[in-house]
Amino acid sequence: MRRLILLPICLLLLIADDSKKLPDGPGRKTTERLCGACHGFGNFIKRRETRDGWNAIIEDMIRRGAMGQDEEWAEVSDYLYAQFPK
Ligand code: HEC
């Protein structure tokens, strides 16, 4: 019986762990969708870049196969620079 109670609690803790989410802000949803397709956000969430630096990373990811529309990449670029500026 105790196990039946523990299971939902564990699931709740998993859901509540938002370390895999990006900070709130305009463009967050687009960034999560476009940048979360291949890897987690851990490799760039601690990173600080200039506007050019982020744009270079975005271009690098597009070369690796990231898919998005021009206006979506503009949103991602704005978001990344607003949240993680150098
Ligand atoms: C098509 C798949 C794909 C998408 C989409 C993608 N990446 Fe990547 N990314 C990779 C691969 C492959 C690597 C290299 C292996 C690794 O570090 O996991 C990488 C590595 C990185 C690195 C580390 C690179 C380094 O030189 O240290 C950063 C930062 C990064 N990605 C950021 C982003 C951002 C920001 C986005 C959204 C604009 C994004 N990625 C979208 C595939 C992708």
C-alpha cells in the first residue's frame, strides 16, 4: 500500500523538477522547441554570449540540422541574448 502512495509522489517530483526548462521570457516556447530537439538545455543554459556569439551558435546548430523558419530563429536569437547575455 505504501508503494502505491509513493509512486505518484515521485512522479510529481519529476514533473516539478523544472531544471530542464528555460527561464520565462518572450520566445521561450520557440527556443525550447527549436533548441530542445536534439539535446537538453544544459549545454547552453549556463553559457553567456554576445549577440554575435549566439547567432554563431544558432548557425552552427542549423548546419548540424536544426530546423526552423527565419522568423523563429530571430525569436530564438532575441531570447538567448536577452536571457544569457555576455
Ligand atoms: C539538429 C540537432 C540540434 C539542434 C536542433 C540544436 N543543436 Fe545544439 N548541438 C547539436 C549537436 C549534435 C551538438 C554537439 C554534441 C553535443 O554537444 O551534444 C550540439 C552542441 C551544442 C552546444 C555546445 C557547442 C559547443 O561548441 O560547446 C551548444 C551551446 C548548443 N548545441 C546550443 C544549441 C542551441 C542554442 C540550439 C537552438 C538554437 C541548438 N543547440 C539546437 C545538435 C543540435
